Amino acid sequence: MRVSRSRTAFVLALAAFVVGALPATASAAPKAAAATKPAARPADDNRAFQAFLTGLWPDAQQAGVSRETFDLALVGLRLDTSVLDHTRKQAEFERTIRDYLAATVSGGQVEKGRALAARWSEALAVIERRFGVDRNILVALWGLESGYGTGIGGKDVISSLASLAFIGFRDGLFRDELIDALVILEQGHVARPDMKGSWAGAMGQAQFMPSSFLKYATAYDGGARKDIWANPRDVLTSIANFLKANGWRAGLPWGLEVVLPQSFDYGVSQAAFSEWKRRGLSRADGGPMPASGEALLFFPAGWRGPAFLITENFFVIKNYNTSDSYALSVGVLADRIGGASGLRAAWPAVIDGLDHARLLEVQKLLRALGLYDDKLDGRLGPALRAAARGFQAGHGLVPDGFPTPELLAKLRAAH
């Protein structure tokens, strides 16, 4: 049996939490990960831009795009310099996971999600049976990606992709996405004026990039036309197909909020649910532990905050967006849509997390100690959490895998 990417990712994540080594994994996510610096191109040179567009024809033709579709898609197109501003923006700081959840799992989001889950219950039942994906996860993803269809973005996708491709942003990625967008037009899934999305080309209510659309978009009725712009049934079916194709395990929760016993060995980070139960962990909502499956112990804001057991389905969600905050928001929102009352544990009054620059410093210092052998990207992922746990355990800190100023200070002192 072929091992799915998500299963592989989960196994690697288990290894990372235990020994601190997680290789970089490829993602077909609609939202790409870290940005690269834009290439130096004449941003206002529309003559060069037009020449660039003309040069796309051989590849478009080879992909099956007709000359008529090609010309209609690109006629009158001018370089959109506004998208270039997005490529240069860097947030001065990242929201804490507490603030992120407060924004994405608000009362309004929950109530609207419940209403839409009821409205589309018949279709969701069919989709759930067909793909094995929890209907509430589908609705939650719909909510986070586009506000349940109200915020798909008003950018012309062809214009955005062409402009990003012209400047060489992320090497050849956006050139390939532009060709795929032309294929979508050729296949008749959407009319040219209706091909709207984000500045980066994420399209419709599912916010698929064109390449993801061609791989995963699925019509609810089995037809050839797949409408993720205006047909909620197609949107939900396509999201379900994406998750299943990336390894979603039917019947397994994304994760659970848990309560730890008074005396707990923080050195243990992964085990079967039965073993977690034996070690004294219990579900925060009082429900039973799953009968089977494995899970990682996850402290998104350190040991003083909420604790979760996360499964491989959590990592499947991260194929959609690589952020831990995003995946946790999807899971919590899905639970709330399904009737849960929300998290039981309170977030710490102050979350002493580190910004991008200091996380990058932590990565470099841990690498110098031989504890970290992954990307130097200033991102808090499984490999960095595992390396942090290893250092914490030997330096009098609770090994929760959450980098703090105290951890950074001890790392500096160790050098």
C-alpha cells in the first residue's frame, strides 16, 4: 500500500518531536510558504511585460491552450504593480496563536459556520460518505479560506499571476501557475471576467492555486465543470478531495484538547492514545479517548497554556496552509461548528514567544550545538520544537518545545 504524504509527514513529525530531525516536506498547499526576494525587474516596463506575455505562447500551446483562449486572456493586460508591494511586505511581528484564534474562531464565525453546515447538510452528508472527511472540517476550512465565500479576493487572477511571473517572484512558480490558469480557462470552468482571487492567485471560495485546482477541484455532481467561485457544493467537494488526496484518515480526529496530571513526564512527546490515557491524560471535554491511533503532545503557547494531542490529520490540514496557528484554528472552529463549547484551558496572560528574527537566532544557536539540522527560516515548526525540547531538557527548563526569551538567553550563555 502506498504511504500518503500526510502519513509520511506524521511519521517524520514524530521523529522530529523525539530526536529533532524533520526533513523539509513538499506541500501542494494553495498558499505557498516562505517568500523569496523578488527579482530585480523594471516594474514599470510594460514593453518588456508585453514581450514576456508573448513569449508564453509556446508553453501555453503545449499545455493545450488554444490561441483564442490565450489572446482573450491576455489582451489589454498591463503590469499590476500593486501585487509587487505585497511581495515586499514583511510583518513587524506575528500575532500570537491566542490572538490568531480569537480572530478566526470568533462567535460570528462559529454561528455562521453552524448555519451553513445546517443549510448544506444534505450535500455535506454525501461528501462525507464519499471522501471520509469530517463535514465540520470542510466547513471550517471554507470559513478560514474565504469567510464562507464572502472574501475570495477581488484581484484579476491572470493579471496577478502574470505580474508575479514577470518579476520572477519565487523563481518559476508563478509562470507555471499562469499557464495552469490558462488551462482552466480553456477547459471552461470559469469565465475570464469571473476568474477572481487573491493577489497571489489563490482562487475562489476554496482559495486554490491554479495547479491545485487542476489536481483537486471536483464537481459535486460529477460533471466536467468545477465551479469553486459560486457553487458551495463544488467548493466543499473540492476541499474534501484535497484532504483525502493528502492522506486524511476517516474516523480519526484532528486532535483533542487534553488535561495533564499533576505529575507528568514532559519528556514524552508521542504515543498511542491508549498510552496517553495510561499516563493520566484526559480529554478536556470529559469525553473518551479514541480507541486507536497515535498523537503528538502539542503546547502551542508553552506548558502554561492549553495542551493538545494532535494526530496525522492535523498535518493533513497543514498541507492547505503550513501554519500551526492555521491548522489549530481549523480544528477548533470545526469542533465549535459541531457543537463544542470551545477551549477549556486559558491562554497565558503573556505569551513569551519569539519573533522571526529571534527564532532565526534560536535555530542558528541550536544548529551550532548540533541539535537542529533543518531550514534556517525563523519559523516555529516540528523540527525546531523538537530541538528546543532537547535543549530545554538538559538546561533546567520544562521541555515543552516552545521557544521563549529564557530559552534564548540560555542558548546565548551556552555559546
